[in-house]
Amino acid sequence: MGFELVRVQFGSGQRRPTLQIMAERIDRQPMAVEDCAEISRNLSALLDVEDPLPGAYLLEVSSPGIDRPLVKPADYERFAGFEARLETKAPIEGRKRFRGRLMGLAGDQVRFIEEGAELALPLEQITKAKLLLTEALIEATAAGPKRN
């Protein structure tokens, strides 16, 4: 369909469970409401036929947004140079929350700079990561996708 899956989450909502689908365009152009509607229509039809989830649930389709989650190893390379917040399963050097400028990957380690010091966190230990909304990120997003 021309989209890349970013994240799938299934959780309980106040009234009924919600299946959240986050996607972005393969060409890295901004997602439009029409894009989300197209994904929703096609996915709804498929889910109705396959019926993989028991009971009633809400389907929610969205773009990752500017301050997007980082979920794949490639995300840490793609967004190198931008600020991010990371959380780990177990404490590393006495803490589980980190914030700094992403520097990409070195093997299975996420490299970043926090308060002038370079740190590396094992990718397998990261439970949650997301870009932080900064002026640099807004400017880069407004400039459009990088062309190779």
C-alpha cells in the first residue's frame, strides 16, 4: 500500500479494547488524514475476514508524529543527531531513564551523548524510546525527508 508499519499495540480502553496501528509513508512524505483512512479501510476489511482478535475492539490508525517512538534498530540510525528519551528494563549505572542526542548504533548498542558524555545502551535493554520535540526536529521535519 506504500506504507511502513511503525508500531502495533493492543490495549484495554475505557469502553472496549483498542488496536492501535502506527504507520508512515514509505516515501517519507508527511502522512495525511486520507492516508490513515485508506489504511483503516483496508485493514478493517482484512481484520473482519481473518478475525484474529476475540470480541469487539476499536481500530485506531495514526502516523508516528514528529516526536515519534523509536522501535526498530534502523530508527536509531535514521534519527541520529536528534534528542531522544530512552528507558531500560533494568537499571544501568543506577538508573533506567536517559535523555540525550542520538549518535546511531554500534553493533547492538545505542550510542548517544548525555550532558557531554557519550553513553551506549544495549538495544535489548531498551523498553521505550521516543524523539523529543525540539526546534531542530521541527526544522528537519519542515524541510522534508532527506534525499540520498
